[in-house]
Amino acid sequence: MKIAVLITCHNRKEKTLACLSSLMEVLPNSEVFLVDDGSTDGTLAAVKAKFPQVYIITGNGNLYWSRGMYTAWNYAIKKRSYDYYLWLNDDIELYPIFFEELINCYNLTGGNSIISGLIEDFNQKVIYGGYDKHKNLLHGTGALQEITFMNGNVVLIPQLVVDKIGILDPKFQHDLGDVDYGLRAIKAGIKVYSTRRAIALGYSNNFCRVRKWNTNIRDRLKILYSPLGANPKINFYFRKKHFGILNASLYWAFLHFINFLPDKLVAIFFGNRYCDKF
């Protein structure tokens, strides 16, 4: 079984090393393609020293998650063919059963599927994996569950899926690339499923991309259009692609509307819905 593991990282040395350690304990013979996107905290040297077998691709700090993963994937497919590709976020620690659960779930589907692993926090609460068509986060039930909106934290993708729909869309810089890939798969007749239980420990990123509080309009728009914001151009592209131009146009208008409103009015109309939640 030939497995290519795809990871991108930036300035999370200890978490990146912990993630790689948990991976190597289970899949020591996998080929790992790590994009270090301009880290300045010694990540690159630490990975080379501890895991010399890892293929490292360096970025300039402007790739972010989705383009970093695209870069790693593009590098891997040019090297050789693989049976499976495994996406990993560098801030998760894999449980010893993680790959057994992923491959068993894949086999239960009969193939032609993608499996997204459920990730839990330190309180054993599921925080990532995927959402159903009603945008409800899926939790471990002991059974396979269909995903509509996929998270890319730990995802197993067979070569046959890549043959059908290709790799990540480089148009996406940070977020939405994983959701887009899942929706593309579904449109191509490929089912996306969650694992039956949590397979890794992770951290929740509870910051709001849509709007920042306690700042002026100029700064809010600057953050909104940044890679870590809800960039209206990227969101328009994503929504037009999957939900039509009307949906895309309305959401583009909404993103600007909520950022032009002062904090007090946003609080009246939306409460704390568009606040960072820590």
C-alpha cells in the first residue's frame, strides 16, 4: 500500500513535530510531503533533524493552508503514483487506531469514496470532520455518516478519486479548499463519509473570519480581504461554483454590509454570532 501524506505548516514547530511523531508511529513507511511555508521558528531545521525521510518543500509565507496543500500534492503526484493520499493538519495528534479506522471505513463503502476523520478536543468533544447538508457538525455514532461540507484535518483520498476530479483547486489560498474538494467529489458521484469515531486530538480555531470588532472600517476590510479573512472574491468564486451567481452575489453584499455596520448595530442585529469564540 503506497501512501503519500500531505502536510503544510507555518511557525508551529512543537505541534508539527508532535503530529509527525504520531504519524510515524503508525505509518513509518509512508512518504511525507511537508510544505514549510516560510516558518521562522526553526520548524524546518527541527523536521530535517528528527525526520530526515520527509520531503520538504519550502514556501515564502504566502501559500497558507489550501495552496500549501495543493503544492505538496502537486509535488507528490509528479514523483510517483500512490494508492492513497492522506491530508493532515499539523496541529493534530493522531491516535494509534487512526489509519485502521480510516481504511476500514473506506472498505465499508466499497470504494469510490473519501473518508474524513473526526477530530476531538481535550474534552473529547468533536470539533472537526465534516457537516451534513443542514450544516450540523457530525459526531461519532459508531456508524458511517455522509458529509456534505468536509473539513480537511485528516482525510483519506484514494487514487481513483484523484483520477476523476484531480487535486485541490489552487484558486483557494487558505480556507474553503477542503470544502470545495468535497463538493466537487459529491458532484462527481463520489460519497464523502466521516469515520465512526474520533481518530485524532486537535485544537479548535474559533476566530471569526467574517468580521473583526473594535477596529475601524478600513482595518476591518483589510482583514476581511486577507487570506485569513472571508475574502469576498474567494467566497464569490466558491459560491458561484457550487450554489449559483445569485447566492454568490448576495453573500458578497452581506460581507460588505456587516463590515460597514458599526459594532453596536451588529450586536443588536446578530448578537455574538460574528464574534471570536474563545
